[in-house]
Amino acid sequence: MDRFRMIFQYFQSNSESVMNGICGLLALASVKMYTCFDFSCPCLTRYNMAYGLGIMFIPAIALFLCGLILNRQSLVMLEEWRRPQGHRKKDLAVIRYMCSSIMQRAMVAPVVWIIVTLLDGKCLICAFSGSVDPEKFVGLDNTTLVQVQQLLAKVPCKDDELMRNNTSRKAVSRYLRSWSQALGWSILLILIVAAFLARWLRPCFNQATLLQARHWSNYIDIEQKIFEETCCEHSRLFAHKCILHFFESMRREITLHSFSLPREGQEAEGEECLLRGITDQDQVNKLLKTWYYEKPPLDVSQV
Amino acid sequence: MDKFRMIFQFLQSNQESFMNGICGIMALASAQMYSAFDFNCPCLPRYNLAYGLGILLVPPFILFLLGFVLNNNVSMLAEEWRRPRGQRGKDPAVLRYMFCSMAQRAMIAPVVWVSVTLLDGKCITCAFCTLVPVETLGNASHSGLSQGAMKRVLARIPCKEIYDGQELIANEVAIRYLRCVSQALGWCFVLLMTTLAFLVRSLRPCFTQAAFLKSRYWSHYIDIERKLFDETCTEHAKSFAKVCIQQFFEGMSTDLVAAHCHPPRKAPADVGEAAEKLLGITDQGTMNTALKSWHKCKPPLHLHPPALHSSNGWAGEEQPPPHPPVPRREMAAYYSRV
């Protein structure tokens, strides 16, 4: 429990950590989505390629857009980019830094989806089963072209009546799966090497500019958060003053209209103070009605 | 248990986080509802379309309305929209902002339902099984069936146990085809929705940032003001009730002293706090009378000023006097303790 709370607090303490957390969650969500998704290849000649490649790329694009939407910093960056200059100059290096860090984080989930897809192999088997060379496989080379195409298109469907006990189906399937897994592992290796090189070689180029850009992008983020918090606090105080002013003005009006003598010399006890001079069912009803029909103006300057 | 409490506290700390939390819960609930739902295609020509499209479209509509119902801010929006102008102007931009943010949050659960339904494929398979292209996928010409008979056969595609058209078109082929179409539609729908959300979120800072900041501040203000007003009224009601009940008990004890013709007991100087809290009611009969009169004759909602100990005007079974129409102060002077 303590460990969980510590992890939670660590993630909340820094806005970059929050974004890394969201990035990780999206990556896990993409793996979970793939395992829940019921892949069913149509096993028809023209539809296979479209379905296979569609399942590989369309969810990746959707996950990329999700990564951009869920990242708070993308809004901050856009605001900084589009704001009028005013008294504060705009630093393009900061905007570029923010943009690149947002893109890097948004790319994690789609890359995870594509790699999981390739390592699993079903998408590539579905998409490219019609494109293998039938002469390489026994049992597929002595029929007409159209029939070969149809047979190959049915390779991804293990339960199809034509394919149930076909050994060449297993051969084609294994062949395509090995290609798919090789591609998946190669992409993973290339990406990890690229990330490693980028992190190691970065201090050799322009470290000072990078430090500045990172500092100011953090600053802009924090400044916006604090502005929002200050506005919240201000609106709370404003509302409090406005309501007290309203109760006070109601009390004055009631005293004026009921012609009763002002209470002199009575020290307000605790409860009487909270009653604010409203001590009657009719007075309460009048107060509530006035609150609805004539809300007080948004002006607490004379309080 | 602690974990849930912490997550709950984190979500409640910020009003927006709380609404996002409710949003996420509804989305998960809609996915769970779909997996718990037992889909049963009727496998009859005209009913399939109605059933399939009904399951696809009616629950999202209900979830959308539920999203509005569960949102506390709906009543705030309605109140702000309908209130008379009074001394405070109305800003339509604020109303629009409030409505848009509520609608966006309410859209999430229906979108999740439609996506999960399309990606699963059962609804589309049921609804459109009679439209499968039999000429390309099966043997339409060989069967010699009339249109109506063929439609009846095709309508049974989703129900594998009673399907009898294996020569017309293989069951697995048809189901694979329909499921592929459904999943393609599902992913395109997901992509379309995420693109729309992305555009809505990213175009706003480019065009209307100043107006947005204004609307957000004032919509937040209206929410806080309403909450603070409710809190102030609750505090006032508590104090009102306390003073009213205190005055009732004081009135009771004064009445009873007057009725029994006892001189008021001079309380000893060092009476304890507990004796003070007894409010002058110190025996069973008196207490019973107090309880009975609380039930039969509740005091009027009108507090006396604290200096005067006026009685309730009666003790025992008689009817209470009618509520005095003029300020009580003048009347109180005529009640004397005899």
C-alpha cells in the first residue's frame, strides 16, 4: 500500500512523470487491446491484403492521435505557438523541443502495437498469403492460377474445409510467420539502437540550448497550472464575498421594510451571528426567491 | 480498499478530474455491459435488420442520456439558462461552453459501445446477413431458389445450428466476410472519432483562446457560487433550527412554571453545565408534555429576539393561538408571567 502511494506521489510530483505514466498506460492498453481483439481474416483474394494491413496501421494511427490528445503538454505547446507576442518574446527552440518530446511520447503506443502485431504474425499471414510464390511449396503448383490464388487466400483460415488437413497450408503459414517475426524483432532492435544513440550522442551537440529549452518548457507548463489554480482560488473568494454581500443587503432590506427598531446593544452570540438577521420563514422564502429572480451583480467592490 | 480510497480522493480533489473519472467508469461499464449481454439473433429475414441495428444504436442513445443525467452540472446549466436576468447579465458563450463540455463527456460511453459492437461483429453479421454477395462468394445460380427462399436461408447464417444453406454459400465464408466488413467499419469509426477529438482539441487554442479562458472562468465561478450558496443556506438552516428548538424548550419550561404556579426556582450560582442543558425540564411528566407538544403543535418558523423570554402561550392540551400577523415584539409585551 505504501509502495503504491509512493509510486503515485512520484508520478504526480512532476508533470513529465505524469506524461510518462500516461504513455506507459497507453502502451499497456494497446497490448491489451490486441489480445482482446478477435482477429478473423476474411480469406478472400482481394480482401486479405486490405484487412491485414488495415489492422496493422489504422489502430496505430488512432493510438498516435490518442497519445496526442491525452498529453496536456500538446495544448500548452499549441497555446504558446499561437499566442500573440505581447510583452514576451517567443522562443522557437522551446516550441520545437516541446513538439519533439510530445511526438516521441505519442509514438510509443503505435510502435508497441505494430511490433506486437508483427511478432504475433497473424496480420502478415493474412495480408501476404496471396503473394507467396506457389512453386516453393509442394501441393500448390499443379492447379490453375485462379485456384492457386484462392487456395493461398484461404491459408490463414485453419478451420476452412479445404484447408483443414493441408500440409502446404502449414508450410506457407510458418514461412510467413517467420518473416513477420524477423521483421518485428529487427524493427525493435533498430528502434532501441536509435534511442540509445540519440541519448548518448545528444550531450555532444548543443547541450546548452537543450538545457535552456527544457527549462523554459517546464516553466511554461508550471506557469499555466499555477494560473489555473489562482483563477480557481479567486473565483472561490469572489463567490464567497458575493454571497455574504447578498445576505447583508437582504438583511438591510428586511430591516428597512419591517419598521422594527434596530437591535442595539446586543452582542451577537454564535448562532445569532450565523443567522445574519434572517429569522423568519417568510424572510427565508424572500431571500431564496430573490436569489433566483434577481441574482446580485458580479461586483464586490463596495464590500 | 486503501488503494481505491486513494484513487477516489485523487479524483475528487479536482472537479474536472472527478468528471473525467465518471466518464472513464461509464466507458468501462459500457464495455462490460456489452460483454455481459447475451446477443440472440432472431435469424428471420426482416427481424434481423431491426434487431441488429437496434442493439447497435439504441443502447448508445440511452448511455448518452445517462451521461447527462449523471452529470451534476446539468441542473446548473438549466438554472443558468432559465433564470431571469435580474441585476446580472447572461453570457451565451458561458452556456455554450458548459453544454459543449457536458456533451463531450457524455459522448464517450456511446462511442465505446458502438466501437466494441462493431469490432465484435455480431450485430452487423445479424443485421446484414441477407445482403451477402452470394454470386461472388457462393453458388447462387446452382441452387434454383426464389428470392424469398434465398433470403430466408441467408437469414439463418448467424445461427449455425439451424443453417441449411451449405450448398448455397458456406457458413464460415459468409460469417468471415461479414465480420471482416464489421471490423473494418469499427476501426474506421474509431479512427474518425479520435481524429474529430484531436481536431476539436487542437483547433481551439489556434482560434478562440481568449474567449475560452473567459467562459471557463465564469462557468467555474457559477458552479462554485452555487455550492457556496447551498453551504451558506445549510449553515443558516442549522442555526435557525438550533435557535428555534432552544426557544421552544425555553418557552415550554416557562409555560409549565406559570401553569403550576411555582415560583421560578432560583438556580444556585454554581449550577453545572448539565443542569443548564436540561433547560428546566426535570421530570418525566414535563418531558412527556414537551414531546407531545412538539408533535401536536410545532412552534412557528419565527425566532424571537434573544432578550425576551416569551412563552409559547399555552401549556397542556389547549389549542395554540393563531400565528400573530404583526412583528412579535409588540405582542410579546402583553404576555406576562402570571
